[in-house]
Amino acid sequence: MKTIFSIIYILLILLLLLCALSSKKSNKKISKQVRRFNLSLVIPILGNLIILCSKNEITALIGNFIYFLGMNVVMIALILFTVEYCKDARSKHKVPKILFILLTIDNVQLLLSFIFHHAYEVKPALSGKVHYYELIPKFGLYYHRFVDYMIFFMVLLIFIIMIIRMPSVYKEKYVVILVAILISGIWQSFDVFTGIYIDSSMMGFTLLGLLVYYFSLIYQPVALLNKTLKNIVSQMQDSLFFFDPRGYCIWLNEQGSKLLGVSQESASEASASLYFMFKNYRIIPENENVEQIIKTEDKTFYYTLTRNSIKDKKGRSMGTYLRIIDNTEEKNRIKRDLYDSTHDSLTGLYTKEYLFTRIKEVFSNSQDKTYYIGYIDINNFKLVNEIFGTDFGDYALQRVAEELIRTVPPHCLYGRLIGDTFGLCFPNDELDLPTFESNLKNFTVNDGTAERRLVVHMGLYETSSNENDITLMFDRAHFALTEIKDNYKQHVAFYDKNMREKVLLNQEMSAALPRAIANNDLRPYLQPIADSKGNIIGAEALARWFHPEKGFLSPAAFIPLFENNGMIADVDRHIWRSACKILSDWKDTHPELFISVNISPKDFYFINVFDEIDMIVKEYGIEPAKLRIEITESVMMTNIDEKLDVLKKFHEAGYIVELDDFGSGYSSFNLLKDMPVDLLKIDMSFIRNSSDNLKAKTIVKNIIQLSADLGITSLTEGVETEAQFKALVDMGCILFQGYYFSKPVSIDEFEEFL
Ligand code: C2E
Ligand code: CA
Ligand code: CA
């Protein structure tokens, strides 16, 4: 038995020395601690060997001393190793100095035991037939055991804390060492406390030394790395498949398993599933990205496949791996982004920019083909929004879009231009005018609460694919539309040559306006206004333009044009100023006369009407009541409150406000009740009809009566005959204007007429 264990001890020592030697090759920081630990283990084994081979008490005592000393060295090496093994890259934990002091004290007292015999003694004993020296522990040895166990438990504690704190992949390397330490500890304690004469626990310690060597220097770089990589690969977004050299799938990651519906355990089935999904996956060239599109009934998937082979040092294939990236979401996002940037969010139609781009594309791919460009507009859409609310407005726009999708010609491109306007482009042979007309004519919107009719117009411009100014084409289609904007019977209009000339003329006139004002080519004519006795009590100022080239121009030739482009304010301001100048000239000659001036509804968009007029009136020092203000009821169609404020201001400043063209448009009597007007100008269309139409006559009579009831002066326009005059006087009308008295005339003529 003694011989066997002597040999075992020698073998253990050799093994440990071998480990210590080989750990020298490692350049890891911990290799020093590993080497020290392995070497430290040699000392107690050597102690045991001496004890075992002792022939007298002295050598047995020396053997025991070496053993105790050795255990102290083992403990210090173990805790130094533990601290290094368990610390993270940044922490600087150190072994407390007190441990070194306690161990030094122990070493000294163990040595002194040779003199004082206070720690241990030996005595010869017999186990079976074997003679050996039995250890007799004294109190000094308890101190030794206390210090060693304290360090031992500290080491255990450090490992336990590490195991708790570490993520599962890393736990293994701590658990193995902890278990080995525990086993060695228990084994050793068993040997010590049962008093067996051979210390077999040295084998446990050697095993611990080997494990420490393995897990510190060998295990980590290979096994942990493998496991970590596998973990990363498993969590990757891409699907990965590994194949052996024969092409059988031997491993797939979680994503791959999801993609194929094959479990990770049954990797061998993956090859068949892959072949089913991606027929050519085996033959795709190495290191190249191959795109694959897979269509199912309701979805399209986009994949990128790459195949790489793994070769050993000699260049022999060890297998291949296939990586499949699912680009479906990315592709869909790009598509969505593209859709968002090219489609209007409210209606889903193309945006103006994208519609233009598409038209350009179509034109560049077709030569000498004729197309129609369409411009669609909802009449008075601003009013629709204001009266029915923007929610209804939005709904109406969506309905128009739906209607377009439903009814446009087969090869039509269409989109929303801006606001309530839509654009179209289609081959001219696809034009179906009657259908367009009837669709636009019967355009109603039902939002669930009520059905409302919208007046929708379309302008068409015929063009060829050789032309390239898309904006100009739409401008022309738009222009055609403006020609029928107030027409409730015709809904489609074509741009023609006359229109082009008209556009040119408009541009010319606009350019000429500033000079016309400066030269007084544009000036007011005066039309007398009479009372019931036929006496002239005032006049209306009506603009006339004596163009140097075109000659005389009536308001109809330029007022609508300037109302459209905003220059109307320049015209009106000039007429107001001229009227004020006349009134100021009349101060002495005709102080009783007034002049009425027209105010366009559009003036309110561009200028501060009250401030401008009041400024001129003050400038010429005129009594405000002498300059009468004519507004039409269409002014009240938008921003009513704001307009009422303006009218109130005029009133408060002493102006007389007249409601012009009453009865020509919507004639809201309700509005009349709230509007601060002093005079009602009954439109001449009534007079024209009233001579032979009893109904019209009755209406005029009632309007005159109503004005009287409301305390408003009535004035009838367009009085052309004596009979009309007499009849109106009988009806109670107060003031009169018309050719019966005089046409609008120049100032000189007017003064002569007086
Ligand atoms: P309005 O304000 O209703 O002016 C009355 C128009 O009726 C004038 O036409 C006048 O010449 C015409 N008229 C007067 N008596 C008779 C008659 O007995 N029979 C017929 N058939 N017609 C008669 P005019 O001067 O051509 O003006 C047309 C419109 O142009 C005016 O209608 C007014 O709305 C607008 N307008 C004229 N001057 C100005 C102006 O300085 N500024 C603005 N904003 N608009 C103006
Ligand atoms: Ca007028
Ligand atoms: Ca009028």
C-alpha cells in the first residue's frame, strides 16, 4: 500500500510539474497564477510522501511540517488564482494583506512546534500490518486549520457569487472549478478528521490543479468562444445553414428554423425544405449575393442568398454555409416611402409632381401621339369648406378621387394637383365627352347626413407627346376651365386658339394698366341717378378705358380679367380717387350731388378697403356721405363677420352703403336683415322682365315694399322707358338709374347735362 501511494504521489507531482511547465507557454495573464497553484500543490504531496516513507519520528515531523506549510502555500495560491480568475477586466480586487500575516504567523508557530510541541506531535502506530507515524494534533494546529478553512470558504464564496452573477453561457467555467474545489475540500477534511494514515485527497487536489489548468488556459479560447459564437449566430436576424462536404445540412440557427418550419434538432430535413423554397440554393456562386423573390397568394417575399465554403489549412472543403437575409420588410418600407412621396395622403392619388413625372415618362416613350390634358376644379370649393365644414370638404375630395378612379379612360394618368384641383392625361382617342359631361353634371356627395351637389368643371387641352412643358399644358387646360367657371350647364371646355389669343391679350392689358392709370386713359364715366320727380341727385362712377391702340374698352373687357389677377384693386383705387376729385371740384358748383363707386368683392382680398377709401376721402376733404359705397351681395359669401365689421366701419364714419345688383344672384333676404346697408340697387334683369312678366313685377314690388319696411332706400337700375319709370314710381321706388335718363357719360358731358 505504502509503495503504491508513494508511486501515486510521485506521479501526481510529475503531472503537476508538467502542467506548470506547459502553462508557461500560455501568454495569458492568469497563467502565472495557474503555474503557482500547480507548483504549490507539489509541496503538500511531497510532505505526504516524506510522511509515508518516514522511518523515524523526526522525518515524520518534518514531513508533517512540509505538509502543513504546503497547505498554507496552496491556500494562498488558490486565493490568488481565484481573485484573478473571477475578476473582470477592469476591477482591481486584491487579496487582503491580513491573510498573508495570518499565514506567516501560522508558518512560524508550526516551525516552533519542533521546540515547543504545541501544534502537533507524532507517535508510531499500526494499521493492520503497516507501521506508520500517527499525527497527534495540539491546539496550535487548530489555529492552522482555522486559517486554511477561512481562506477555503472565502474562495468558495467568491465562486458562488460569480456563478450567480454570470450569464448562463459563462457559468460553466466557474461551476466546474467550484465543484472541484468542493470535492477536494471535502475529501481532504474526510482524510484529516477520520485519521486515515494515507492522505488520498492529494489526488483530488491534483485533479483540481488539472481542471484549473484546463479551464483557465485551454477551455476558454475554444469551448466558450464556440458557444458564444453559436449563441450570437442563433440570435442573428439572418437565417444560417451549415452543410457537411456532402451537402447535408448539419446545423441551422433559430431564424433558419423559423424560415423553413424545420426544428433545429432535425437539421437533416432542412436540405429538402430549402430545395423546395429556393430551387437553386446549391448552385449559387460563392460569395455572391443572389436575390430571390417568392410569391405566395397574398404576399411577396424578398430574400438575398449567399453561400460560402469553409476550407481547412490544406484547402480541402470542410463544408459550406448558406446565409439567407429576409429583405421583405426593408423592400416594403422602401415601397411605402416611395408611395408616400408620390401619393397624396388624403385621396391616395398621385401628387402633382409625380403625375408630371409619369406624364413625362409616357410622352418620352411615345412619338407624335396626341393626348388630352385635363384640369378638374370644384366650383366654390372654399365656400363648400366654409359652409359644410372641412371634414365634409375632405370627404368631397375623396369622393372626387374615387369617381376619377372609377370613370377615367383606360390609359389615363391622373392625380391631385393642389387643393380642389385634379389633373388628367389620356390618349385623345379615349375621350368620351358625353360620359364626362354627364358624370360631372350629376356629381353629388352624400356624407350620410345629406346629399349635396357639387359643381365640377373640367378644362381640356389637346397636346402632342412631342411637347414637353407639362406646366404650360395644365395652365392651358386650366384656362379653358375658367371660361366656363360660372356656367352651370356646360361642364367640359376645350382650350382653343381664341383662348391663346385671349391669354396674350390679358397679359398685354395687365402690362398696360399702370400706364393707363398714370395717363388717365382709364377714367370714370358718370351715369346720373334721379329721384321720383326725375331730378338728378347724383351719379354712379363707371370705369372706361380709352386704349391708345384698341380704342374704347368697356368694363366687361377688363374688369373680370383684373378681378382674376388681383389688379382690380389698382383700377378701383384710381376710380375712387377720380370720384373724390370730382366731388371736391363740385364743392362749390354742385354741393348737393353724390357719386357712387363700385367695390369689387376681390378688393377685400388684396387691400384694406375701408382704410384706403377713408384716406382718399380725407385727403380731398369730402363729406363721407357724398361718396357712396356700392358692394354686391357676393361679398358676403366668405368671411361674413369680417365683412360686416368693414360695413359697420363705413357706417360709423358716415358713408352710405349700397347693395348693388340685388336679385341677380342668391338674394338672401335673411342677409339683408343683418347687413347694415342704406340702399338697395335692384338689378336691371327684373326691369327687363317685369314689363310682360307678372311674377317679376310682383317680386320687384315686394322688394321695394320690403326695403321700405326695413327703412332702406330702393333704387332700380336699367330704367330705359318712361313707362318703366312711371310703373316703378307707382310701386314706391325712390331712386332710378338708366338710359331713360342718360347713359354713362364723361364728366364734361355730365356737367353739361345738369
Ligand atoms: P353695375 O355696377 O351694375 O353698373 C351698371 C351697368 O349697367 C353699367 O354698365 C351701365 O352702363 C349699365 N346700364 C345702366 N343703365 C342701363 C340701362 O338702362 N340699360 C342697360 N342695358 N344697361 C344700363 P358698365 O358701365 O358696362 O359696367 C358693367 C359693370 O362693370 C358694372 O355693373 C360694374 O359691376 C362693373 N364696373 C364698372 N366700373 C367699375 C369700377 O370702377 N370698379 C368695379 N369694381 N367694377 C366696375
Ligand atoms: Ca354698380
Ligand atoms: Ca348694378
